[in-house]
Amino acid sequence: MEIVNRRPRKRGLSARDREVLEIEREFGASPEVWPRKAAEAHHRLGLTPNGYTLVLRGLVDDPQAHAAAPDVIDELRRLRDLKS
């Protein structure tokens, strides 16, 4: 059985969601920057690397996230699709 990360519908993105998108914008999606990006997520948000990844995965298919940061979400979707 496939586990799907479903986020409850809400109005607008949370401050945490917006900050995760900003971290992605600042650091990019290159695997080489993952350690620095994970450290920044922990510093700013108190997220573990796994927690950061879970939040990010939830945002990739969120229309509100795409509306807020289409460049970031489009790049994340492109990379996800390459792995499929």
C-alpha cells in the first residue's frame, strides 16, 4: 500500500511552509547543498532533516505553494519526475 502525505486543506500557507520555500529558493535543489540546507532548516525552524523533507514533499503538489513560489515548485516537480 502506498503512503500518501496528505495535508489538511487550509487557507494560505503557514509561516513554516513559506520559510521552507524560501530555504529552497536560497539554496536550490542540488544534492551538494543538502547538508547546509538541512542545517538552515534546523536553525530557522527547528526541523530535523526528515521533518524538512516531509514538509517539502507535502508542498510539491500544493496549489497554494505553487502560487506562492512557482519557480521553486516547478523545479522540485521537475526533479521528482526525473527520479520516477
